[in-house]
Amino acid sequence: MTAPTLRRYLTQNSFDPDLVFLLEDIASASRLIAGLVRRGAFEGNLGAAGEINVQGEAQKTLDIMANDVFERECANSPRVAALVSEEVEEVTWLKEPQKGDYLLYFDPLDGSSNLDVNLSVGSIFSVMQVQADGDRNVLHNGRNQICAGYAIYGPSTMFVVTKGDEVAGFSSDPDTGEFSLTHPKMTVPAETASPCSHTP
């Protein structure tokens, strides 16, 4: 049986259609960023950009490039009112906010300090909603999240999403780029082996 695609999973699990569009845009951004990461060494994009982000961290060139991709791809979603990025000091408002519009928070390339030693990096995101027409407050309680997830750029590109009831992981087909459900109902085991559990 063929694994469900990202779109089929989202529509079958009662995600709002506008949220489906946004999540597909985030997945598209993730695919493009995975390509930037893979080509980084060949195109000379692994070094520092010479800037400091809002968290006081040194920005890498790929941090900025990944942020540009996220903003470009996710600005296509008609219900997204604002983009809040770790790499940009000010909120990027895309429209006059209306109640129910989406606020997208993201770190476009988390762990970018790992790039120079060829370790996995990723993108993380959270989606909340505007509380009232004209409301430009973006500092909301984490309990107000309607959706969150991450992408990881490792041996395969993986996209993970939840709206609170279950966590689903999708892997990108290297030939088509399409995300298919490969890790349904992901959980953290109640007990795990410690990496230092052996006795000397």
C-alpha cells in the first residue's frame, strides 16, 4: 500500500484548508533549504555572514539564505498575516491582520553551527492565530499553538508536524521531492537507553 502524501494526510486529518496550504508552503521551503544545505560546500555558503541575529548568535550565510526561502515561500499563503523569524529583528507583516489569520514563527536553519562539521541541521516552526481584527500582538502563550513542527536535513529530508493530537513524520522522495508518511504516530519511548549506560 502506498504511503499517504503530506497533502492527503493533512486533508484526511481535518486540518483547516488554509492551514494545509501553509504547511505545504513550509514543506516546500524545507525541500529548497535541504538543497541549499547539500550544495553549501560547493557554492561556498558554509561560512559566517558577519552579522548577529536577534538572539545574539553569529549568522551563517545559509541562515540568511534559508530565511529568504522561508519568507518567499510562506508569503504565498493568503491567511498568513505575519512572519516572525529568529533571523530578523522586526516582525514581517504581510497584510492587515484579521481574526483567525495565521502567525508563523520559525527558525529557518536551527543548528547552523553544525554545518562546518557536516552534522544534521533543521528548521523549526510554530503557527498561532490573530486574536482579533487589527491585533498586531505576536507574543502569545505557547498553549495557543494550533500547529508546530520541524524539518531535519540529514541522510534524508524529513518533515514532522503535529496539531496536538498526534505527531506524523514524512520523508522526501529524493527523485520527486514529494513528502510521504513514513513515521506515523511518532512517540518518545517511556524508557530509552542512555548513551553512557555501559560501565567502564
